[in-house]
Amino acid sequence: MTHPVSERIALVAPSAEAAAVLRHDLIEWLTHQGHRVLCLTPPGPGRYVLALRGIGAQHRVIDPPRARFRILDDWQEIAHLVSQLNDWQPNVVLTFGLRTLTLATVAARRAGVRRVVSLVNGLPSDGIESVGRRRFAHAIRASDAVVFHNRDNLATLTRLGLVPANLETLVVPGSGVDLKAFPFKPLPPLDDGPVFLMLSRLERRRGVLEYKAAAERLKVLWPNATFLLAGPTSSEPDAVAPEALSASGAVEYLGPLEDVRPALAACHVFVYPSYGEGMPRAALEALATGRPVVTTTTPGCADIVDEKVSGCLVPAADAASLAVAMESYINNPEQLAAGSRAARLKAERRFDVKTVNAALARVLGVA
């Protein structure tokens, strides 16, 4: 199959932030290759829209009128997307975010888009039924290819019978990490004690309460240890209030950070006790910086760490096991230097964004 040198690619995302942060490198690469990129997202903070335009993308808002019932909301959003796609006439649609892709794939088919690629960047921890098995299966069947951020999610959907045998699938290691933007940083001195860091939205599913509980246990034994947490608050049902995290004084909440690199450079160990997701970007950035990672044995997280080499793996929702893994670095500080080197090597070997973008370009048909 031959394509024009310059393609028109529409990216349908759940938010302007998700497009600008998670797919920044891909969009920038596509525009530098001469392709035209349109990002379709719900209304969002202007700084992310400006960021998208700054890397050469166009942006339009998905903002259909709201109906009284959710099912009517969905159909109005599909109709709005069809109108936008018919107007812009993309050759390729890439969509991610579970609810977003269930609507965008249908809209792309109705608009006669040549190639439709869905990106499953994680499954809900409470099961696919929370999205709607039938509508999700329809979205998968409406796709020409489906990309996954980890093999566990592909295996789960295959086991549920939602992935047709003849469907083109691809597994990439998350959104990857820009190894130049996140260079290796030497570990800071241990003179003032070990520093642990978690970067995450304040949500239960990310494991922030387990991090707090582990920090409280360790602070009693190791009062010179520091436990930092940074990230935005959340409006999700499982949101955790900042006050709940800092109440005991064990965890220091830094708030949201515009640039996480100084915080990563200042820590010794990165902690991310998530209940499972596609592939946590913050953990990849920590690896690239050269920080051993303590995370969970859940889908997407288990792939990040080589056990006892570039970090440690613990069960999800298990604060006691998390505390033991974190304490192992306090008891054995010589592990830090070896873990730091191994973390950077793992990022270079497995998570380079250039490799991820090349694979995505091939599946989009624009390589």
C-alpha cells in the first residue's frame, strides 16, 4: 500500500493535557516529518493547547451540547466528531483513552477515514465492564489496528474474546521516554538521609495511601529519611485529599510540578505502588534519570523493573511489603549505585521514545 508523503492525521484524546504530555514526542516527530496533525480534545487548560500548537499541531475542541442521558451524550459526541472529521478530512485517526476510543472509532468509520488505530493505554482496575464490554468490543472491531502499552492488557482482552484473530495488534512500552530530555543524574549524597519520591495524581488506584502508610512505618525507624510526593489533585471518585497524605507529617506533599526533573535528581529511590495501568510515564522518567524504582507486580508496572536489579516489585495494596522494599535501600545503601546504573540501562534498552515512535509510525502507515 502506498501513501502520499504527507498524511493528515487526527489524534482524538481524552484531554488536551493527555495529548500534549503523553503524545508530545509523537506529535512533534510527525509534524517534523511533514505530516499534518489535528488534535481533537474536550475543552482544557490553554497552556496545553498552546503546547500542541507549539509543536506544529492544530487543535479543535470536542464540545457537543450535553443531553439529559449519558447514552444520548455519547451519540451527540459521535455526531460532533463525525462533523469535525468530515470537515478536516484526515487519512488516519489515532485515538486513546477508553471512553474516547469507543466513540472515536465509530465516528472515524462513519466519516470514511482510511485507517483507524486505537491505543489501549491501560484497562480499568475494576474490569472492562466499567467501560461496557459490548461497546468496547465494537470499538476494537472498528479499528484497523490496536496498540497496547503492555502485553498483559492484550492477553486480558484476548482471553475475554474481544480481540479478533485477524486484527493487527502491537505492544509498545508505554509512551516511551525522551532520553535526552531526561538524562542520567548522579545520585545525591546520603549525608542528610535517603530521599524517596512518588510522582502521581492523588488517587487511591495509584497507591498513594500505601505510600503514606509505608512512609509512616519507616519514619519511626529512620527519622532522617525523607518521603516526598508530588502531583496534581484529582476529581475522580477515588481522589485522595492532600491533607489526608500530610496529616501524620511522614509525607511531604510538594503539589503539582511543572518540571519533575529537579525532584527526580534530588531523590535516591522512586516509588510507584500503583494498582495497575498501561505503563506509568513517571516511572519511565525515573529510570531514565537513573533512579531505582519500587513498584508493583501489576500489569504495566511489572514490566518496568528487573527485580533486585533496577528496582523492586511488591504486591499492590500491600503497604507492609512496600515498606520492606523501601527499607532494603536504607539498610543496603550500596544497592543504590548499582540500581541507578541498571535503571538508566533499562531505560536505554527498552523505553527510548524514538523506538516507540518508529513503531507507532509503522502501525499508522506513515513510516
